[in-house]
Amino acid sequence: MDPVKYNSEAWDKCADSGDQWTVPVGPDVIEAARQGAFVFDLEEAERSGELKLRFSLPFSDEGSLEPDELAQLLEDREPLEFSHTLEEQIGGQTRAGFHITGLYEDYWGDSNKAIDRHMAAFVATLALKPV
């Protein structure tokens, strides 16, 4: 699966079909893991306390992990993750007719996490679709 293409098509399809998330009855908040968090080896960071670059963006478990790492996730029945570029995430919302009226960043909330010492790990947009 190409996560960038999927994300773009999903926004367009939702907006065109009047999906419950795109019907203008109130603000929709779109939250996603910040793409920067996906470039680091977060498991290594938990062990060593240091952030080390490991992956390129956009990230996907299926395309970025080693086969044994992916197999372990599947065996453990963990959800697979993927990231988007900001252009695909926010640009996709605006191309689908949403107006970005707010942006919020957040942290894991654990000062022991290496990533929390350097950057917010999550971003949410407040996106409104005009009537």
C-alpha cells in the first residue's frame, strides 16, 4: 500500500461522498503522529536515551521495517503504522475543501522519553469544511 496515495484518496473520497467526518456540522480535529517522530528508532531511544536517525519519510511499517521486525508486529497483532508528509496531511485536507483554522502540537507526556526532550510527537489540525 502506498500510504501517501491512500491518504490523498481517502480525503478526496470522504469530501466527495459527504462522509460523516466531512459534513459541515462542526469542527473536525485530525490528529496524527508528527512525521518527525517516524525517522527515529524509538525502541533504541528507550534503551539508550538517545535519538538516532533510522528511517526515511514517509514511513510505513510494511516498507521501512526489517522483515523480522514486521513479522513480530504481525505475530503480536499490533496495528501497523505509517506517516504522511505535511504536504499530504494538511495539503490533502485543504485540497478536499477544508479550511485549517487551528493547529496544536503535543508530547507523549513522559519526560523520560528521549523524543519529548526534543520535539512534540503529535500534531492535530482543526479543519472546517464551509457550507
